[in-house]
Amino acid sequence: MKRVLTVQDISCLGKCSLTIALPVISAMGVETVILPTAVLSTHTMFKNFTVKDLSDQIEPIENHWLSEDVKFDAIYTGYLGTAEQIEQMKELFHNFRTGDNFVFVDPVMADNGKLYPAFDMEYVKKNTELCAEADIIVPNITEAAFMTGMEYKEEYDEAYIKEMLSKLNDLGARISVLTGVSLSPGKTGVMGYDREADDYFVYQNDRIDASYHGTGDLFSSTCVGAMLRGKSWQDAMKIAADYTAHTIEVTLKNPAKPWYGVDFEATIPELIGSLA
Ligand code: PXL
């Protein structure tokens, strides 16, 4: 069985970061080791959330694993709390990289043209540096605009996305994937570029007119799980895009109208089926 280390916060209530990565990747048949960066009462879209930073735990936990000679088939980072924690991640990558594992960075920090409440331009700079250390990065268009210095646009064409991918590629990761890319009316999905193969990949779904918190984490967790189950990055993106879109559709039909996260628990069986 493959083993991934995922480093993100625990939002106790909120269905995002580790409370998505752990159940989803485990259910996909991949051992999921977690390193929590902070404990929050909820994610940061709630008012008055509490935060306990766990930065001082990262090094001792890593040192223990190193002393036990623990190895990972992949390292996946998501929402991190502070610029200092990003520095700690660079060290962690250095400590746990082997010749044949991969580092997957989702530079979670912004959406819809804006940074999340906890972040500033110093954090953007650090996240850009972290992307340079990754094998595969999956920013949304807002995050990519912040990292590349390009203008954020809601209306764009393929040339804009290709320019953004080219600038992301210059940051250093082998595979750069933009999420939330709409290349024709009523569609949304991903477009990626693999430098070694000099190859673009586009996958589009029907756009569902709803946006939920945690869908980026669901997408990334599914990609990581699928890649560790032997899928190519392109097939992993496809599985993740379909699963995320389907889960949004199911959530929309829930009469209780959840607002803070998606009903991924209801759709996990179909995800497992799509891995066959
Ligand atoms: O889904 C990304 C995410 C993860 N963790 C926390 C967040 C967010 C997005 O806002 O607030 C704490």
C-alpha cells in the first residue's frame, strides 16, 4: 500500500484541509499520514474562529519519523498557517524526498480574486518559493495571478491561461495545473502543462452554478490519491474534476442546504468505483 504524508491544518468543523484529505485519501486505499499545522475551531470563512498554531510540533515530529526511517511515496501540502511554516515545509521536503516519491503543492491562499483573511503578500512570496520546490502544483487562477504577477481576470481566453501556465512553469515545478479554468461558456475544469513531456492537458466539465468551501481540497486530495493508485496525472485530474463536480451537484440537492462544505461523505463510494 502506498503512503502519503499530508501537511495542512485541522479545521475541527468545516470539511476542508485534513478533515477532507484524511477520509478521502484513506478511502482510496492509500495510507494517509497527517501532520497538522494548526487546530482551528472552524475554517476561516466562519466568524470568530479560534486558532492554535502547531509550528513548534513540526520539527520534533519530523525528527521522530527520521529516527524511525519513515518513508513516504508522496508529500502533499495544502493550507499552511504562516510564512514560517512554509520555510519549515522546504526543510521537510528536503528531509523526506527520495529518488522516486513526488511532492504535490496546493498553494491554498486565495480565491475569487482575493487572498483569504489570514494572508498577505509576504505569504504569497513564500508560497511561490514553495511551488518552486514541488513536482506538481495546482493553484487556482487567483493564486496563480498572485504568484506570477499577472492580472486576475474573470473573463479570459486560452491564450491567457497558456501564458499563466508558462509563468507557473518558470517557477520550477515539472507539472503546473490551473484549476477553475473555464474555456467555453457553461464549462469549467483544469488545464495543465507537463514540462518534461512538453504537453498540455485540458479537461472540462459542465459548470455548476454554486461554489462551496473545501472543493479545492477535495480536488487535490483526490488527485493525490488517484496518482498513488497508479493513475497518470492527467487521469488523476480527470477523476478528481469529475468527483468534485458530482459532489457539488449532490450537495446542491441536499434540502438542508449546507453552506460551509460539500457532502463528500455521500459520494465516496462512487469515487472508489471510478478507480477500478
Ligand atoms: O479549503 C481551504 C482552507 C483550509 N483551511 C482553512 C481555511 C481554508 C479556506 O479558507 O480557512 C483553515
